[in-house]
Amino acid sequence: MLTDALYRAGLETAKFSADVQASIDPLLPPFLGRNNPLDLGGSPFHYLDRLQKILEILDANPDSDFSILAVGSFERRQFEIADAIIDVSRRLRKPLFIQWFGGGDMASVRLNTAGVPCFPDAERLVAAIAPAARAFLKPAAVAGDAMISDSPREQAMQVIREARASGRAVLDEVDGKRLLAAYGIDR
């Protein structure tokens, strides 16, 4: 469902190189595949050090911009799993998003509070990340604004520079919408 939601939003899953597959191989049972989307089965959730190592390997994949981990159920171990995810997220260089379905409501609160975005379903997760992900894939032209530039980041920085130049430390609603529009997020 998550992969389908990503494709519907115009996003693709990154390919795993032979090196990534070889690194993951000893951490998973032999009957599971080694391609993306990667089915972890239940094993890494019972051996949290394996889960953390897999997330570190995926984070190092040069062909991806972020990682998404789908967690199902595990209600009795939700705090242990959430804490392991929070711990590893502090070492990751790329964004990590969690989809936690089938229980784990308290773990979701813990993850979100710790700054690890956690969503109850694939559609909400993809709706939240797709605009920014698409913005980095191709610059968004902002109709009616004079802030057309080479990159969404540069467009956003222009909004911030203008606010600072006028002595403001906080963006007003209009400039906030301009900043979001730079990244392709609807006003």
C-alpha cells in the first residue's frame, strides 16, 4: 500500500545496489527479498539492533533521499521499538519517516515528540512528504510571484532574506505561504 501511494504521488522507490543488498543480506532471513520495497518480516523488530543496522545501511544508500519504515502491530513492544527508532534516527543523515499501523498509538506520540515523523497510514504519510520530495526533484515555478529561481531552496531563502531585510524575525501568513509554495506545497 505504501509503495502504491508513493507511485500515485509521482515518487519512486530507490534501487538497491549490489553493495546495499549484500550489506542487508546477513540481517534478514533468506526467504525474504533484498530489493526495494524491502520486506523486513518480523525478525528485525525482535532484534532491534538488526533494525537499527538496516536503517543505517538504507540511510547510506546514495540512490535515496529519505527512508520510510512501515511498522505493523507490535503493540506490546511499541515503546522498545519506538525508542530504538529514535536512537538510530539521531545517527542518520537523511530523513526517516514512519508508518505505524495496527496499534502503536502511544509509540506514534513518542516518535513524533522526538522529531521522528510517524503516520497512521500510507496515504497521510505520502500526502505529507510528496510536495517537498517533488520540489527537490524539479524546481517549482510560483505563478504570479517574481521569485522564479534555480531551486526551491533558493526561492525559500529569498523569502527569508526579504523578511530579515525588513526587520522581521517571524514570517507572516503571506510570506509563510510563499515559502511553502517554493517547495510545491499548496497554499
